[in-house]
Amino acid sequence: MIINVSKAKANLSKLIDMAYHGEEVIIAKNNLPLVELVIHKPKAKRKLGLLAGQISIPDNFMDEDEEINAMFYGEHS
């Protein structure tokens, strides 16, 4: 079903119900199809800890490196 924006505004609840029940609903502007109403499909939640036990972070990871500091901030006399 293709319906223009002005009619879609007046019948939005009905159109949502139609899309929910599997009907194809396309909203058009000046008879040019623009958007299709589809059922929302939630994205899967991200899983934390996928790399647990597969990588190791050294104890001195957060320590500053004088050579790198010199490159960023310049030599301190």
C-alpha cells in the first residue's frame, strides 16, 4: 500500500497496525515513495568479556615513557 504523507498523518495508528501485522506500507510525497514502515527489530546486546583470557596487559601499561613524552611535549632542560 502506498499512501501520501497527508493521509498518513491522519491514519498513522492504522498504518502502524497494518505494518505490525505484516502488510507493506510505503509513505510517499507527491506520489513519490519515500519511506517504508517496518517492524522494529532490537539489536542484540553486546557481550562483554569476549577476549577474556586471550590478551594480556602488562603491569606497566599506564607508566609514562620519557621518550614518548619528549616527542609530544618537547625536551625539558
